[in-house]
Amino acid sequence: MLLTVAAALLTLYLWLFLHAENQIGVAVLLLAALAAGLAAGRLNLVRKVELAGADRPGIARGLAIGCALLLIAVFHQSDFVLLMLCTVLLYVTACLGLTVQFGFSGVANFAGAAFFGVGAYATATLAQHTGLPLLLDVALAGVIAALVGSLLITPVLRTRGHYAALVTIAFGILFRTFIEVNDVLGGPQGLQAPGMKLFGHDFNESFTVFGADVSFYVSYAVLCLALCAGAFAVVKAVERSWVGLAMDVVRTDETSAAAFGLHIARWKVVAFVMGNFFAGAAGGVYGMVTGFIAPNNFTFSDSLLMLSIVILGGLGNPVGLVPAAVIVLILPEKLQFIQEYRFLLYAALVIAILLFRPDGLLPRRTRLFFGRGARRAPAPTVRAPAADGRAAQ
């Protein structure tokens, strides 16, 4: 019941927020979100919803997918809103890869947009020069992004902390320079990306349902939702498995992990490759959604945007990526009425959130051990010593 009510309220709020177009409406909704957040914190509602979702993960995921489909259906004629929803879903998919890297295993990656771009350019190139199905091109784009990322494995493993971050930053700059000077990939002018065609359906064509016109972005939104849901399911499965446990140990203390026999390099490689695959696949679909890709779409600032979503949502918590992506991607668009000051207000809002919630909107809970009973196990009773030194009964 609690999950259903929470899902209904969040869906209603998102509908109102996406539908709002005037200054007063956006301001009222932002104040309402702030008041609701404060009230939920005092009543510990967020924790209760998290526990309810953890107890019934299937129901929670079904409600999330159903609410997303409902929003897509409601805005079936609004191209701009559907495009924003596609962007949010694809960025969440790419940030799921960063969560595996940074949040699970502690591998810093400041080139998320570069691997996102590798997937986009790989999909466009494969579609132009091969006759493979476009859905297979998207999967191959993820594989290519993972293979390109494997070139960074050696320098990343040989460095730690900010030095490893500098390696990924250098790769992001190198990638943009490479595609700018490469005429085969369109150079600075960019490259046209093909539209998705699946089972005889052209995603770039509008269609009608029961006599109502439906935007072609609806097909892309459903595809993006399917990709995001699949990536989320894989990441949650990894988190609950012994693979996620090994990654947590490596992130927490490499020395202790090595002392207990864990292969540090192996789990970092697994996390890095898996994360880049998600980013590449999301980038491949992104190129099809936008129809055109250029070097300016995959800059270092875009990598910082992805990293800010991961940190703002709660480092290591895949669920927190969704509200963080909505704040980072949609909020600036809704604040366009204050023109250039919208980024100032948006930055101040993000800073305020991190000041009052330094662990993010939805911090990741500490894992005790596997099993449902871990969340319900009572705290151990500590007996105070009696005056004669024996334990008090």
C-alpha cells in the first residue's frame, strides 16, 4: 500500500512539473517539493518506502515501470517532454555504469561522456557500413565502448585516487580531439545517426492509436525505458551478488581485500568494463533519438554532469539516480524564464542539497549480510555490568 501511494504521488508530481510552463507554477511546485522533502525527513517516510521496496522488489520495479509508461502515455503528443524523458532515461542508464565503477568498486571515471560518445559514433558508423540489425548495432556499440575502455585499464590500475581520475580526464579530451580531426566521423560538423527500425516499425514515423496521433518519440521513450530497466535489473543483481560484495570490499579497503585473497585488479577491470558497456549502449540509443551527433555533445562538462548525477543521487545507490537526473537535466529547462540566472539558481540548489544531505538524496545503506532477515534482525542486547562485576540480569 505504501509503495502504491508513493508511486502515485511521485507520478502526479512529475506530471504537474513537466506540464508546468509559467513561472508561478514552477515556483509553487519547487516549494511543494521542498516542503514535502522536509516533512518526509521528519516522519522518516523515505526510510519506510525504501524498506517496503526492499521487501517487495518485484512490486517496486513494476510500479516504477508502470508509472513511467503512464507518463509517456499522458505526454504522447508532446515532443519536447518526451525528448526530455528519453534523455533522463539514457543518462540514468549511463550513470548506472558509473555507479558500478565509482559507487561499487571505487574506480574514478571522469570520461563518462566520452564512452557515451563512443557508443553513439559506433552505432552511427555500424549502421552506415554494415547491414546488421540496428538493435544489434546498439549492443555492439556497448561492446566497442568496453573494448576502448580496456585501453585505459593498465594506467587506471597503476594509479590511485586523483591520478587515476586524471587518466580518464585525459582520455575524454583525447576522444573529443580525435573525432574533431577525423573527417571519416564527420569532423567538427558531426555525423548523422540513423533512426531505429525494429520488427518493421520505423521509430522516426508518427502513428495513430484509436484515432489519436502519437509522437514518434513515444517509440524511443519505450525503447529507452526498456534499456534503462534492463540495466537497472543487472546492476541490482550485481549489487546483491558475491560480485557486488567483492567490489564493496575492494572499494572500502584494498589492503584488507588483498589480505583476504581478493584479486583487486580483477574486480576493478570487471567494474570498469561493465560500466563502459552501459554507457556505450546508452550512447548508441542517444544518437538514434537525436538523429545527429557532434563532438560538442560529449565534452568534459557532460562527464561532470553525469558524475554530479551519481553523487547527488547517493553514491552507490542506483535508485537515487532517477530523482538526481530529473533535477540536473529537467530543472534547468523549467527555469528558462530567468534566462542566464537559471544556472546560478540550479547550482545553488544542488549545493544546498549536498550541504543538508552530504550523502546524496538517497544514500546507500550499509550492507550487513545477505538475506531478508538482515534488515529485520533486532539489535543485540548489551547487558550492563552489576556492582559485583557480574552481568546484570
